[in-house]
Amino acid sequence: MVLDRFRERKGPLRKALEERVKKGPVLRRLREEFFRAVTRVYDADRFHVSLLDDIKNAKNFLVIISPFLNMLRVQKFILAREVREALERGIDIIVVTRFPEPKKVSDVREHEKCIEALKNVGIRVVTVKEPTLHFKAVIIDNEIIYLGSINPLSILTYREIPADYMIRFESEALVDEIIENAIGREIYEQWLSKQ
């Protein structure tokens, strides 16, 4: 009975609710289409190809959050034409990784050598001591973000290892949300500062 009376009323709230119900499926489809257009899921090999494409188009900077480093992957990264050209264009490349100490990284010496190799080509390295860094991401110009389980400068692909992934999003709002709620604005700004 109450529901019948509500259906009979045609006030502004009722009209707004009816319009929302009508638009709901359309808005949902538009959101899904937009999401599909600007979001991609990559395995490790395809992630690196996509990342290099994005580095070609970087305008100012990129932040690579890779808790672990592997010399083969670091060398492959720093030797990539796209990375060398970005550095020549003045793109600031910042790698955030764990501080090289026992119990934080598996091979302290290799981790130190990776940091040295990155610095030698002009890549800034920020080491995080506490709390232990586990987050994995790449942020490009605060417009593109890769999130997932791949350590960007560590993973090597083997058939036996289960597939890790990265999801690529084009969304300044999402980047801002991740910076604000997962990284911390102050920490992120410290990473970007040239001090």
C-alpha cells in the first residue's frame, strides 16, 4: 500500500529516481566501455613492451616502484632505446626500491649493483628502509599507472613461474587516489623532489 502511494506521487525526488533508473544501464555501459578503452591487463613480457611504449611518450617523469631488483632486468631496462631517449629528452626517471640489507632483499650485493647501474645512466634511485616496501607500480606523468604483482625491474619470465600481471590505467583521478591512499602524498612528493 505504501509502495502504491509512492508510485502515484510525481514529486521531484520521484522524477529524479525514475530518470536515474532509466539512465543506470546506459551509464553502466558507458563506464564499462570507457574502462575497456583505457585499461589493459598484461603479463610480464607484454607489460615491458607496453611500458617502453609509454616511456616514449612520457612528458616529464616516471616513477617505478620495484621493491626488488634483478641485474638482468635492470640491464635490459637501461639499455632499451626508449629509456635512453627519454633520459636524453630530460625525462626524470625515478626508481623506488628497498634498502639493500639482509632480510629486506635476497641478494644484497646484486641489489647494490643494480642501484649503482641505474644511477650510472642518470636514473634517480630512492631506497625505502621502513616500513618494508611491497607495493609494485609505475606512474607516468601522473596520468598513467600500472598496478599489479610484477616487480618492474626484477621479474624474469619462466614457464614454471605462475603468471604475474600488471594492469594499466589511464586515469589522473586513479593516480591521485593511489598517491593519496596507498603511497601517501608527502612520501610521493619526497620521491619526486630532486633533493
